[in-house]
Amino acid sequence: MATSMMSGSSQPPGPAVADLGSAEAAGATLLEDARVEPLSFPDARRLSDLYSIDALAPATSPRALLSRVLDASYWSDVASDGEAVVEYLESQAPGNGDAVLSALMTTSDLLSVETMYNLSLDAFHRGDILAAHYGFAICHAAGVDVRVGAILSLAICALMDKANAVAADLTCELIEQGETHPRIFLVTGIASARRGRLGEAKRAWVRAARAARGAPHLRDDLHAAQRILLGLQLGTFPADVDDRWR
């Protein structure tokens, strides 16, 4: 995966923040304002036109797919470091993925991908990121036509869990594959900023704003990118964040 997938000038100089703790607090507040959430199921489907899949699989067994998503080789086409993705998944519930699925699925062992995705989305919105990240991973394995949306949603879960390297890896690979939804750039930017790469983060947020401009259904993404970029202009982030904010 290319780590410098976005080119552009470095961020304009801003006032340095002397205390690292206050810099992190200011940055955290600004990033929380973005309110980045997974896409709805219809929006997730729209992202996958490149795959030319006409119909969802009618039903699948999430438990049958659990071992697949916990195999690092499965993620070889999705992330540059499949081992890190699996470590992230397993670290949230070591040896307990089946129990997580049991709690997530309240209807049947056989679910349509749409039902599984919406159950995962509901889990995310009620704050159960553990169930959501397993659910979105399984959606990726079960339904080709929601794979891009499922990966983006999994990256957002990783962002919520502070697994910033995993979130950046997943979204950067989507960018390398030509995906241009602004929320992908928003996640990339937040993950990059948290890893101390503010120049790369700013380029991602600029691309998010450009990708969302002029599209009414992407208004929330446009406003999120604009809020973050405005914070940069006002000096919310320290000038030397690349060297100090780790």
C-alpha cells in the first residue's frame, strides 16, 4: 500500500501549542466533531458498482464465515497487513467471536447480507462496537456488492477503538482501488492525524471536501471536512504535530 497516496503542499504554519496534552485534547475535540459513522445499507450498495453484482446472496451463515475473516490471508486484497486486521478483530473478543455473533443475531442463524449489515449498523449506533466490527467483517465476506461499504464501516469501528493503523490501512487501500466517497477520506485523515501525520491528514480532508461538494446527499461529509479544515486554519492543531503528536 502506498502511504503517500495524496499529493499536495504541506499545511500552512499555525501557532504552536506548547503543552502536548492540550494539543491532544484540542485535536480530539475537533475530530469528535466530525461525527463519522458507517454508511446506511443502500449507500453501502451504491459504493460497489465496480463489481457489477446484481443481487445479494439470499442468505448466509455468519458463523460459517467467522473462521474466514479470522484468517490473515483473507485480507490480502483488502489491506497491506492482513495480520494486523486479524489481530484487531481478535483483540476485541479473544476466542469469543461466536458469542459475539450470538448476541448480535436475534432472529436466525441464516441471514441475508442486508439483515446482517443492518444488525451491525444498529449495534454501532447503540455503542456496541464489538458486535459491529465482527458483523461488518462478516458482511464483507458474505456480500460482494457491499464489500466497499463494509470495509469502510469496519475502518470506522477501528477508528472508534483507536486502532488507527488498521483504519488507515483499510481506507488507504480503498483509495488505491479508486474509491472516492468522501467518508473514506475523512477516516483516512482522522487516522493519519492521530498517528502524527497531519500533512497527510490535511490532504485527505481536502479531498473529502472536494468529493462531497455539489452533492446534496453528501452534505454531512462536506460539513465534517469543512469543520476540520477550519480548525486547522484557526490553529487548533499545533504546528509541529507531525513530530510530537503520537
